[in-house]
Amino acid sequence: MSTEFPSKNGIVRKWHVIDAQDAVLGKVAAKAAMLLMGKNKPSYTPFLDTGDHVIVLNAAKARFTGGKEQAKMYRHFTGYPGGLVEMSLKRVRAEKPVRIVEDAIFGMLPKTKLGKQMYRKLKVYAGDKHPHAAQKPAALAVK
């Protein structure tokens, strides 16, 4: 008996909407990463991208536990000597609230070309409006 693998034409991709308002960021990111990888489907295969598209709304209103608002730091390197830029979570939330959710979800995906392919199916918006109504996304609740 041979194992059946989903073909490129046989993968059905759905659209999901997750509202991050008053939800803990880690729970939102874990749910989104699971959907992007396709782990909720019986056709899940670790080396194929069988995941769905995910839209995250209200990224600016996500909730954090503990003292992360002041303690958590986001760092990136500009490429120049002494070019390490550090920003607190509070400042990043004020300037680029979408980056917080994107970084959390990206960190939960595989660190390969396949993970980058999965990440491209993620759409994050700071407000409660999105331009993907034509895809008829299904709303998901995060506990």
C-alpha cells in the first residue's frame, strides 16, 4: 500500500480572518501559524505547503501579558558599523503595529524556503478593515 500525497491541484486553500482585538498575541500567532502550515487539515504533509490564507485584523489592539510592554525589545541591524537599532514594544506598537504580529507569526513558521512560502499567505492589518472580501474569509475566534 502506498502513501498518497496531495497534488498541487488537489490542495484546497481557504481564507480565515482572526480578530486580534483584546486577544493575547501568542495565542493569535499560534493559531495563525497552525493555519498557514496546514496542520489543521488531514492532508498535512511536513514538506508541502498545504496551508490556508490568514488575515489578522486589529493588530494594534493585541494584548500582552506580564511586563512585555516595557521590557520586550525589537532589534534589527542596518548593515553599518554600530547599526544595531533597538526599539521597545511600546514604541513599535505606536509606529508599526503590524510588525509585532508579523514577527510573532514568522517566528513560529519553519526556517526554510517553505516557511517563507507559507508566510506570504499572511495578511496583517492594524485596523478592522481588509480588502479581501471577495475571497469570503471565514471568521475564527481565538480563546
